[in-house]
Amino acid sequence: MKTLYPNAVILVHPESSQAIVELADAVGSTSQLIQVVKTLPNKRLIITTDRGIFYKMQQACSNKELFEEPTVGEEASCSSCAHCPWMAMNSLKAIAKSLDQESIEYRLYAA
């Protein structure tokens, strides 16, 4: 992607492979990456995060060109291709139950 768009900045989620993180212009959480997209003056950005967040970035910055890039790699903490099935499982109910039980995780199938 960087070869195709040499002037684009690269934004990555920290769970990407180390090789991708080292290429990044910005590394951060979902909310941090959304803020970076909004504040950077660059018009072209290569985004390596979940596509659901990618869509929110497009809505927030329709005047910029955003390019979705999967982050699969041996060193990545997951092997998703720009869609995180675990993030998609999050819900307010699951988070509330996790907080009530003082548990790090709450499995939906345990409800």
C-alpha cells in the first residue's frame, strides 16, 4: 500500500505485527486513531484496524482518502483480515456484566 500511495501516512492498531507497527506514522487505540485521522492534515491515510472503525473514520473525514489495509502477520496478536470477530462480540450488556462480576472478560455464550 505504501508503494501505491507513497505520500500516505500509516495508522495502525498496536495489535498489528511488529514489522507493520515499525512502519507506522501513528500507533494507537481505536479512539486515538480516529482522533489522528481527524487532526492530521494529510489527505491520504492507510488504516490498519477493524473495518467497522474504518467506516466511522470515513464518516468523520469524508474529505480524505482512507485505504483499508489488513494486518495479518506471524507477529500479530491475532490473524484477522481487517475484521476483528472479538471486537464484534462486544456489547453494552457484556461489558456491564463483566464490570459487575469484576472479570476481565465475559463470554456471550455464558449469559
